[in-house]
Amino acid sequence: MLFTAALAVVVGFWSLVLAGAADPDGFDTDVNTGALGLGGVPVSVAVSLLIGLSWASSLTGSVLLARTGWPDLVVHLLDVVLLCASSAGSWRVTRALVRPLAKLFPDERGPSLHDFVGSTCTIRTGRVDAAFGQAEVAATDGSTAVVQVRQDDGSQLALGSTGLLYAYDDAGGFFWVAPFDEALDPGPRRG
């Protein structure tokens, strides 16, 4: 009965997730499952696995105990033991299942070249045209990178000038760049 009620909550939660009314990562800031050995996946996934496995093992055990023909007192006492044993066993199985699943849920998105779009850069080659050019751009962490840049509007971008990276071409592996005038920069937004 205990695990059936918990399973109904899990099914209801995942139904809301499928309908778009709930976020599957919504509990991750509230609960740390790493201390229980269930970290690396969203809390909702770990708890759903634990409850589903506990429900299945306790239901199977209860059905098997009911068919033994033993006295009712013994069956009820063994049901209590089964409740604890199914919880402990399901926790161990969930821990084993969570480890390979953790690879499917990275903690955070890694850095991407697309993060540079909208940044200003300093041209590091003598010219920039539709086939050639490099620029130095600063990342948010303070590091710098030299990236390939291209332009096709005919404006002059020379060594040391400032440009604006406005698009990234995945196929070509370069940024489209335009001249940038510091005087036109509105600066940081104020509330």
C-alpha cells in the first residue's frame, strides 16, 4: 500500500512532465541525492527508479508470501520485513542503475563557440575578407581565443581594429564579423 501510493505520485508527476506542466529537474536544487549514492541524475529520475523498483519487489514478495499457506501472523511479520528489505534492495539496484545513467545527464553545458556571438574582438591579421581573417576574442572567464573570422560587405577591417562577431558558420568553422565603433556601444543595461 505504501509503495502503491508513492508510485501513483510518480506516475502523476511524469504525466505532468509529459504534458509540459512540470520540470523534470525541478527538485534538483532542493535535494542532494549524492549523499545517498544516487547523484549524477536528476532527483526525479533517481526517486522514480527507487519507488518503482521498491513497489515491484514488495508486490512480488507479498504475492509470494500470500501463496505460502503459512499462518497469517507469520505472513504479516514477514510483510514488514519485506517492506524494509525491498527498500534496501531497491536502493542498491537504483545505485547500480544510476551510475551508467549519469553519463546521459551532464551537470552543465560545456563551452561552445556560439558563446562568442555578440562579443567584440580585435582583428589580428592585416586584412579580413570572405576567405581569410583571424581575431582575438575574450571569453566570459577572462581567457582569450584566436578565432577565424570572415566578412563580405567590403568594409575595411585591419590589424588592431575592433569587430563585432554577429554569427557563427558551423559548416565553415568561422565567425562573421562587422566593424564595431565603440562610440555606438550603449554599454551595460541599467535596470
